[in-house]
Amino acid sequence: MRQMLECLIDEKLDTDPDKRERHVLEHARAELTAGQQAQGSGDVARRLVNACTTLLALPGIRRAGQWASGRLMLGDLAQVTRYLARAEPDRDGRTLDERIRDRILAPLGDGRPAVVIAHSLGSVVALECLYHHSGSVPLLVTLGSPLGMRTVVRPRLRPQPPATPDCVERWLNYWDRDDLIAPRPWLERDMLPSSAGCLPESARVDSDGIWVHTATKYLAQASVAGPVVEALRREGETAST
């Protein structure tokens, strides 16, 4: 969890933030390393929450109000860490990430074309699922994706090196500047193309109001919803002929 936070902060620093943002990011980074001599789990948890709380002072994040507290933000990040741990086996030895992928692949198993919309951790799960999908995916849409995090997410994806799944015909990736979960959003720079040459196409959206990280906030954007509606319409027309 600490490694993911460090990665998020470092990659945000790499985007050449202004002086005020840099001060907040560096303060949060210092809080992660403060008092490392203490070994108690409670001390580690406090440092993680403190760092998250400091990050919420970033100007864009504060305006968006997407997390009510550092603990809530930490919970969102912990979900990604837990999935990528490849642990928590059940009685049959299937790890948590395997069980999650099985649940996603089950409704896709009939081989019909499917438009896939994946948000946040869901984009990690969807990518790994679609490597095993035999049907076609006319459109994959990822929203607020952490797939580009180069030290804690991308190297842990399976299989390696990460690439667009061959079943995907088009991949649109959307990110908001104030969405901390997507600190390195240009996925076309971090993914290999599919055998047909498909790469992600990343585009920025700017949401107003609160909770910019939610899927509904992204889908409220016409630039995001439009291609989804069009892809669903085309598939509906094809199915009816």
C-alpha cells in the first residue's frame, strides 16, 4: 500500500505541477517516510492515512471533493493493491483475483460481441479478463484507470508485457486531471498493440462538481457517452439483421 502511494505521488510530481501542488505532493511524500523506525502496524496505518489526507489538499482534488477523508481514499487504493497481491485463496486454491476474473468472464462466455466499460480497478480486471475472451469486443472504454502506474500496476499485470487484447477492436481511455487514481493516463505509451494494431486512445475530460473519480461522473460527459451509445447502436443493428 505504501509503495502504491509513493508511486502515485512520484508520478504526479513527474507531471511538472505548479509550486503549490508540488509543495503538497512533497509534504505527503515526507509523511510516508516519517518515523520509519516505528514498527507497529498502527503507526504505518496512521502515516498512510496522513499522507492521503495531505493529498486531499491538492487544489483540484479539494475543489472536486471526490474523497471525504484520507481513509476513504486509502480504501480505494487498497482495492488495487489487494487484487494485484494474487493472494487470499479459497478452499479450491483460487486466489481473489482469479475469482474476480471468473465472475467477469462468465457473462462474456457466450461469444457474442460485447461493449466493455471498465472503471478504476475494473480496468485492470477487464484487461486481464479480455486476454482470455474468445468473443469480439467492438469497444473497450476505460475510465480513471491506474493501468499506467509504472512501478506498482503495469509490471504486475498478467501476462507481460501488457498489450491490447486481440479481441478488442477499439480502446478509448478517459481521464480527468483531478483524478488521482490515473496519474499517468496516456496508456498508448505503456501498452503494446494487439495483433491487429489496436492501441488505446486516451482523452482528457474535465468534470465539474464532486466525486470526479466515479464512473457516473465520467459517463455524464458527452465525449465519453457518445461513442458508447454509438457502439451499442451498431451492435443492436447487426444483431437484428
